[in-house]
Amino acid sequence: MSGVQNCGVSAEDADIRVDRWFRRHFPELKHGRLEKLLRTGQIRVDGGRVKSSTRLAAGQVLRIPPLGADSGGERRIGHEEVNGKDRAWINSLVLHADDDVIALNKPSGIAVQGGSGVGRHIDGLLAGLVPPEAERPKLLHRLDRDTSGVLLVARRAAVAARLGKVFRGRDAAKSYWALVVGVPSPREGTVKDFLMKSAGQDGYEKVVADAAMGKLAVTDYRVIDAAGRKAAWLLLRPRTGRTHQLRVHCAGMGTPIAGDRKYGGERAILDGTPSPGELHLHAHSITLPHPSGGTLTVTAPLPGKVRRSWEFFGFDADREEK
């Protein structure tokens, strides 16, 4: 059927129900229509029929029929959909590749997976990383559209399933670099909040602190360098993986991430800097047990726009993380 797409289940989406997966990635799809598509077998997982309550595993593939313009449009995924230009582009992002894992340096401005109004995205280009006859690679985790940095991909579903347990068990240590407005006090510490998604007054979804309804979010932070009281370079190490966690925590300390109007408003705009509207949040490194043994550590250099802001404040962007 023309327009049918196949979406891989990332490690961070593992163990959630099918209906919740669709609410996360295809929010416009109404529950009643979803149930009909499941009941008639038009939506399948690894070729088999499933119910809305079925829990997904990392590496599984959902078959999704055309959903129409009112459900986010077509977001096709497959080897034949990756043209030569996109194949070259996705391969230019490779930081590390072995028999099990591929690490990409994701640019800001491109979504990791499809969603409302999303056409081109990383997940839709992963087939370009391997020959046409090879198994399609699987996402292991996600980054926000405007966050750059290390993004890990499993070469095979079996590897994705094993590493899914690593991510769910929080055995993957992630480090982020952020340029924030102001300097937090104290200069090193831990932020804890209960966070939940909420519809903002402008109609757009935001993440807010809610002690009664939210889920625990924990972030360790440390100031690496500072430019007086105007800006600081933070090392952020999330212990949990809530949506927009780092952005909310930085704003909550009174030091929003530079360029983050969503949570910092106009205060987040550092006038005079090279790219004041760019979100200055970068997934700098990740360390985790390698599926074939030992430990894998991957580090991503700062992208050009963000790097120029580091240089603007006299920060050494090549300094090793400690």
C-alpha cells in the first residue's frame, strides 16, 4: 500500500503501551480511529496484530498505514526512501561505528522522530547508514529537535533490546553542556523536581513542576567556567530522562539556557552573542556498557554556531570534561 511506513521502537519507548506510543508520536490520531486500525489489522507490530494495551519492546517495528493530513501526514521510512543526498548527509554525522552500535552527532533543528507536522527526521534516514539488504538500524534514545550532540543507534533489533535495558536501568551516563544566562548559586549541586506536561496559556505544551502529579526528575550540575555574572558554562548530568528536564531545571535555578525562549522568555536571549536565538544545549558525551563487552564512551564536538558563543565568552570549547 502506498504511504505505508515502518517505525522502529526506540529504547526510551520500550515497555510503553501501543496507544501511548501513538499519543506520543501521532497526537492527532484519535483514539477511536486508532482502535479501528488495530482491530482491522492495519496497524501491526513485527507483522502481527496487537491491541492498544500491548506493551512494546525496543527494536520492534510498527507498521502504520496512511493516516491522512489530519494525523500528521505521511512520514515514510524505508531503504528506498533515502536518496543519495540524504544518505551522504546522515553518514556525515557518524562519530563512531562498530558491529553493534552507530553514534551520530545530531545537529540542532532536526527532529529525531516523526510527529505532528514533521517531515524529514533522523529516524526516517537511518536506513541510509547501512546497505539496502541490511537490517534497518534502531534508535536507542531521543534528543529534542533543538538539542545537538550524541545520539546512539543500534544496528540490529537484538542489540536495541539489550541496550534498551541499559537505558531503562539508567546505566547510560549522559553529560550535556549548556550555556546559561547568569551563574547558578551554588555553583555545583543537584536539582530535584516533579515534572509533568501541561498545556500553556499560549496553547502549546510545556513541562512544569507539579509535586502532586509530576514524575521525579533529578539533574546534577556544575559550573565549568563563567563570564562574570553574565553567563556560565554548565556541565549537566541527568539522573532521570524526563522531557525538557534540563531546560526546566536551568530555568528554575534562575539561569535559563541561552536561546531557550520557551522556558526562559526574553531573559534567555543574550543580545550581542553570535547566535542569540539558538538553543545552547549540547549532548556532549555518553558512556554505557558495550553489548559486546567493555565500555563505550562517545563524545561529540560542539557545533559551529554554539562553539562561536563559547569563544565569544572566552570559554575553551576543546577543554576535556572532568
